[in-house]
Amino acid sequence: MDFVTRNLPYLMAGISVGGQYALIAIGYTMVYGILRLINFAHGDIFMAAGLILVYSATVMPMYIAIPLMIILTVLIGFIVERVAYKPLRSAPRMSIMISAIGVSYLLQNLALYVTGGLSQQYPAIPWISDTVTIFGSTTKRVTVITPVLTLVLVVLLVLLIKYTKIGMAMRAASRDFETSQLMGIKINSVVSMTFIIGTFLAAIGSALFFTNYTGVTPTVGAMPGLKAFVAAVFGGIGSIPGAVIGAFIIGICENIIKGVGLTTFSDAFTFALLIIILIIKPTGLFGEKEADKV
């Protein structure tokens, strides 16, 4: 029983962080599935969502600030796609990648200008920031809520992709982008909806993440963004279930490593795991082999 009590907090934290990584990883995997583009700005949009709530919570009640944060984050994602990616849709892959990196640094520098480079304290969100006791271990309620909310959102997303008209268009575009255009699918609408869904999930993920890790800095999105990207590649980039499972595995392993006293190596483990997976199974756990060579 002592073993369970001692290690349960790390396991719960791992599941919770895994859920937060999963919500970010879905954005990476959906955009890649359709555009074959790694949206390097995704982690910075996640950071922007944190800053939006920091500032909006100072001037309005939380029940207005949270929906406003989600709407503004989705709007940022939509604008980034329209301004930075849409004009380059027929450009070489490298041009889009450079544009994505440029957007990432633009968002970081805007955040640096707004915050003056100082860490901002994330506001306590009522109820989910409260402390609860589970099997003798004390933790925040967000730790319990995150995996449940993540799974609910993933199920809703899978149903949307499987049974709705826009979901069918997304699946068609991910299979064959050019043929989908010829078949009359409105590609611009499909891509915009993909970015909207991805940034919506990142906004939810940011609220859960910053409830636990309350300091918001201009570069805070870089590491969660990278780890979510690793989770997406680990699960098989382009596969939503793969991204979610990869994120939970990384979150749990990372926190178990912290639990055994090797905190220094927790980040290194994530990237070492990526290298091993890519050597053993280059397409990831659930990835499909590509017929075309990049």
C-alpha cells in the first residue's frame, strides 16, 4: 500500500500531462494528415492561449474570460493559416516549413513585447484548481479531469470526422489532396476547419496545462509543443488515436522517470524514445506506409 501511495501521484500526473500533450498533438497530426505540413507555430498558439487568459481574467469574470480565450485562440489559428500557409499552398514544402518557423518566432516575439519577458502568473480556475485527495494522495482536481475530458473530446472528434460532411471532406483531402480538389471539395474550408479544431483543442489543453504549471512565459509553448509533436510521430503522424496513445505513453513514462529521481533525464527520455521508435518503426505505431517519397 505504501508503494501505491508513494507512486500514485506520479502515475496520475503522467496520465494528466499525457492528456494535455494529446490535445496539442491532435493539432499537429490533423494538419499533417491533410497538408503534409508540420505546423511549428502550434506550440506558440498554445502559449498565446495561456497569455490571453492571464490578461483577460484581470478585467472580466472567469466564466467570460475562458470562452473568450478559446474564441481568440481559434481566431489566431485561423488567421495564421490564411496569412502564412494558404498563399504557399502550391509552393515547395520547404517554403511552407520556413513560413511556419517564422510564425512561431513572430508569436514568441509578440509575447515577449507584451509581457516584457517576465513570467506571468496563470489565474486559478474555479473548481478545477481545487485540491482533492485520492487514495491518500493529494492532487489538483485538474489531474483527474484531464484524461476524462481528453477522451471525451477525442471521441467527439472521431465521430465528427467519421459521420459529418466536413469530416468526410477531411478524410478525402488526407487521402488525396489534388483529387479532392478536382472532385469539388472546398479545400480552403477543409483546411481552415482543420486549423480551427486543432487550435480549439490546444486552447482547452492550455487551460488544463497552466492550471498545473502556472508560469506563462513567451517560450513556454516550445517544450510541450515539441513533446506533443514527438507523441504525434510516435503514434504515427496523421493518426488521431496514435497521437493520443503516444501522448499518454510519453506523459506516463516522463513522470515515472521523475518519480524514481531522474528528473534531469525526463526530457531526454522523450527524444530518445522518438529516435528508438523511428529506427524500429519509421511510420510510428499506427502510421501507414506512404507510397510517395518526400
